Amino acid sequence: MPEGDTVFLTCHRLHEALAGQVLTRGELRHPRLSALDLAGRRVREVRPAGKHLLVRFDDGHTLHNHLRMDGSWHLYSPGARWRRPGHQARAVLATDQRVAVGFNLHDLRWLPTSAESEVVGHLGPDLLDPDWGEEHEAEALRRLTAEPEREIGLALLDQRVMAGVGNMYRVEVCFLLGRSPWTPVSEVDAARAVRLCRDLLLRNAWRPEQSTTGSTRRGSEHWVYGRRTCLRCGTRIRRTDQGEDVEARVTYHCPRCQP
């Protein structure tokens, strides 16, 4: 599932391509929205909310979508060949200059902009909110520590605590905290965890490459995520699952660096 920084960059690129433009084509290939034609509507802005994308229109409506595990948005010049099969396209938003195609968008909703809280109101503070400040950090810390016995690896993934952290960042934050993902929240430096999440997402927000080590050299971008051995000490990484059912995620940790 894309991390918050991927969604942030996607929204930035869509905003640059569509904001202020009238759609010449606006198809939504979704069972609930297939009869809705967006052609002729003007896009006001495209904004992220954690891992959610909000395409807002001048007429007071919002097209909400979530990328889930395999969703993505591509931008093309008019007439250019798409890089993915047409049957995977769920949204086509075109202007005279650009064509935005949303592939494998399982979650699409059309709702009044004033009702956006119905789809994003449950989220915790957005780690990439441009207005992020002490109040946001304090609220994220309050939510993170509300269940002190909860495993830190599960708490970091909970979008109701902080919006934007995905599996890769939660694995790397646990490493940087020096604790295994199964450590109770009460036994970690929760304030540092919040700051690390914000810092790592912000560090990578304006580029497609994601690095938690400071290096973008292939094979050295991450400390433990997706690796066989720890980048710091060389110990063999343990790869296991954490969580149950739909919350289960593959977890990586170094048994030496993360007791």
C-alpha cells in the first residue's frame, strides 16, 4: 500500500496538471458512479489527506479516492499510449493539455466537499500537513499513547493515530527507535516516534525515491525493510507477520539492533 509521501507527490502532480482547468473528459468507471459525467466541470484543487486523495471541483463537490494496495494515477499527453491496460482504468480526467488516468482505484466516492469528513474525518493528524505544528504533534502523541499496551508496530500503522505511515515507514521507525515492532507503546519514546514519522515522510515527500538512511544508492536506502541482513550490523533480518486478518503486515526487524 502506498505510503503517505507517495500520495502527497501524486496529489501535487495531479494538482499541477488539473487545477484551474475545465475537464474535456471525465469518466468514472465504477459501478456506483458510471452514470456520472464530469466533463465541463472545473477542478479547483487536488489535495491529500493522509493516504486519501481529494479532487475538489468549483461546483462544491469532491471526488474521493484511495489507492489501496495496487491503485495509481498516471499523467499523459493527449493521444499518448497508456502504460497499463485500459480495462484497469477506473477514472479518466482530461483537459486540453493533460490526461490523468486512475488505475485500479477500488475506492471512489462523489460527495459534497462540505461532507469530506465522512471519508477522512476519522484520520489522525496528517504528518504532511503544511500547517503542521506543536498542536498536531501533541495530538498525535496523545493518540499514540492512548493504548499503552498496544504493540508499537500496530499503533504506527493505525491511520486514526497519525495519517500517512505505511508498512515500510513503521518498520524503519521501529528500527530507528531501537525496539522490535512488538514492544508495547509504553516502553518506547513515543514523542520521538512521532517526530521520526514526520521527518521521514517529509524527507521523501518531493521525490519518488524513498530513503530512511539518507542514501538513495541502490541497496542502501533502508535499514531493515526488504533486506536479508541489517544495514547497520549485518545480522540476518527476521521476516515475520504482525497483526491479524486484514491488519496483518509483513514485518522486518534486526534481533540485535532491536531487542
